[in-house]
Amino acid sequence: QVQLVESVGGLVQPGGSLRLSCAASGSICSIHVIRWYRQAPGKQRELVATITSFTSGGNTNYADSVKGRFTVSGDNGKNTVYLQMNSLKPEDTAVYYCTMKIQTMASHSDYWGQGTQVTVSS
């Protein structure tokens, strides 16, 4: 059984920073593409960031709305991915979800974290 657990988000003032983490556990053979999504109330889910592997040099991609402010990285030894969010804006307020494409003995599937609320407000 594979589980993804996200860190608690929080309330941050505009211009502030916050780091989210997403840890995978269970019978994992390998982890491939990792993505961070967010969904604000009344809006469609938005793909925020993608990293193709945990190892250094893994390709990263960002939504234009966060490019230059957000950084995604991973720790292979801990099966954990991070989303460092800097210069936060009120429009970054959303529930953030991580997903990982994970190979187990039984399948190659997408798994989701439980979601964590990030609120940017003064």
C-alpha cells in the first residue's frame, strides 16, 4: 500500500515564504514523475510544478504564474518532494496537492496526497 502525506500548509503574509513537503511510503519500487497541483475555490485545478525524478538534474517545469517564485525539488533517500514557495501572493491561496507516478510490484499508478491549505493574506 502506497501513501503520500503532505505537510501542513498555513497562513502566510504576502511576500512571505512557505515550504511544502510530500512524503511517499509503502512498497515502492521506483518513483517517476512528481507534480504539484493547486485548486482555489471556484477555480479549476492548476498544474503548478513538475519534476521528472528525484535525482539531481531531474527536469522541472513550472506554470507561468509561479515561475521564478516556486522551486520543486526532491530527496531520493526520503522519497520526499518539496515545493518551496517564495514571494507569495494572495492569488497563490489554494489547496495544494502532490502526485507521484509510482511503480510497485503490482502496478504503475498515480498516487495523490491529501491536500494542504495555503492561505496568503495580510
